[in-house]
Amino acid sequence: MFIGIANIIGQRFGGGGGGGFDADYQAVLNYATTQGYTLPSSGQQTLQNQLLVDLKNAGIWDKLDSFRVYATDGSSSYALIDWKRLVLCTAVNSPTFTTNVGYKGDGTSSYINSNFTPSTNGVNYTLNSASIFTYVSSVRTSGQIQAYQGLFFGSSYVLLSASTAYLGESYVNSVSGVNNGLSGIGFQIVNRTNSTTLNVYYQGNLTGTNSSSASVSLPTGTLWDFAANDNSTGTLFSDIGSAIVGYGANLTAEQSDFNNAVNAYMTSI
């Protein structure tokens, strides 16, 4: 059940990363400290800890393989920590980091390498049960890539596109996708529910379904944010901005609680 960050605002704003934190969130802080990264403010640590607790209470955390919170008042390096794997994503060609907003591509050369390869790193993310999600913090004005690996018109790939300008399609382990429907600033999650079906939710509402999207194979390269990890298609970049990003198993049943938890965090920072 979703608890909500609003319930804990004001309870703990003194000290930094101490007792009372969930062990998995404390592990994130410990990792950052050993790397020499600047931690978030004590108040935001409380909010981030509650976000993780909310995900656990909703049964989401155990279904994730990757979870990154780019929107933070910690350092830009802290923002690149994958909370689930305790590894660092790689910022390439200086994507823009804005405190409490997240990272943004430039549409020409910058991106973030998640260092996550579904075919080798996927545990919960599998061929016929998978999800990719992001809180879009700024809509794209150029390009359409959010997270991608594969080949256009010939292999499997993951693509999440979002814009107020026109509709995009999202692909998960497939060469046919699902229409995003409404898209823009907010939380979007695309689920592969089985070997044939994709669905997409935006801000907690179902905005697209494709029951004829056959799963093909797991991507064999690392997923990138804001760019295509695929030399065959030429230069594909986007200037979209993201605050929270990750991958996991099919989260259709949990998407409402997931949306609530993410939006509670984003409105509290």
C-alpha cells in the first residue's frame, strides 16, 4: 500500500544519513560517501528514503533491476548512482544536470550510459515480463530517444519517447511498439505483460495498448538515456529531460502505486 512522502515531511530534517533509514537507502548513502560524492541535504535524504520505502511497501522494489533518481540536491555524480545495483551510470559529452530537476540531453551528442545490458544484467527484466519507466522533467524539442538499444527495422530494442509536439511509440524487446497516447512532463511506464502485449501508462492512466507486439529478443547492448546505442542508425539523440529512470519486471499491477510514490517525491523536493 502506498504511504506517501507527504506523511513524513517535517519528521526528520536534522542530521545526515543516520539511524532510521531503510538499509537499502543507507547503502546508497554509504556508496556515495566512499566515492566522495556530495550527499543530498538531510531533508531530501528523508524524502528519498521514504520514496524507497514506498516502493518496497507497494511490492515494486523487488521487481526492479535498475532505479536512478537524477532529480536531487546532491551532486551530479550522486545523481548517477543506480540505487538498485549500487553502480554508477556514465554521463557522456556533458548532459545538463539541474539540481532537483535531473539530467537533460542536448539533442546532438550528450547521453547517459546506464551500464545496464538486459541480456546479461536482467534478472526481473525478462523477455516476456519487462518495464521501462521515466519521470519526464522536460519534453523533447528534438529527437525522440529516451532509452534505447538495438536496430531499427530489424532487431529488438527499447525506446521510450515523450513529447507534447506529437505522439511517439514505445518498444520493449520488440520491433513493433505501443502508441504513447498522452505524453509530456510526468511519470510514464511501458510494460511488456507477456509475449504479445505492451501497455503504457502516463501519470497513472492507461494511454496505449498493443496486443500484437511480439517479443523478439532481449537487447544485447547497454541502454542509454537520451541517445541510441546503435551505430547502424546514424546519429540519434534527444534533448528530453528525465528525473527518475529505470527498468524491471512487468509493473502493470503496481503502476498506480508507483505513479503515486514518484509524484509524491517530485512534488516534495
